Amino acid sequence: MTVKKIKAFRRRQNRVRKNSRRINYGKLRLSVYRSNKHISAQIVDDIKQETLFSASTYEKDFGDKKTWNEEAAVWVGQTIAKRALDSKIKDVYFDRGGFVYFGKVKALADSARKAGLNF
């Protein structure tokens, strides 16, 4: 990536987080990170500054499936939702982290919603 693209990505990322933190202060954040080969999600408590749950295609539970397609994103969304619901956490807000809400990011969000998370 060029420096220009990196700066644009950081601006988008900061804008998304600034607006959602102001609106959703006190709620837990479902943060998504996507690379070319993997996707991961975390539920973060911004007040205590700690990660409560995480799910990723790096995990051993994921198996030997392809890690870069939408099926992997669906698995991560279902896994993070299951872990949150086991601890009685239902309400979070979605932080796409500068990534476009399309493809893998959208698939992760939709699968987390279907599994029971509210955002």
C-alpha cells in the first residue's frame, strides 16, 4: 500500500471510531479486522480498556478451511456471538474499523446478528 492509501485508511478508521464512541458511550464494541488472508473480531470494553472476547481464523477450532472467504467471516461472526451470549452480553455496537461494509465485513456482521447479538 502506498502512503496515501494508508493515510486515507487511518482517516476513515478514526472518523468511524470517533463518531461511534460518542454516540455509544458505555456500550461494548465489536471491532473487526480484516487482512488479505484472515479476519478477526473482538468485543472490547473501552472504559476498562480490555478485550473481553475474540474470534479469529487463526484459531485451532477453525480447522483447515480457507481463511480468506466469506464462509470464514460467517464462522468468526457466529463464534464471537456465541462467546458473548454465553456471558449474557447481547448489546454491542459495530466498529468496522475503516473497512468498507461489504463482503467479508458484512458477512461477519450479519452472522453475528443472526446468532443473537444486537447492534
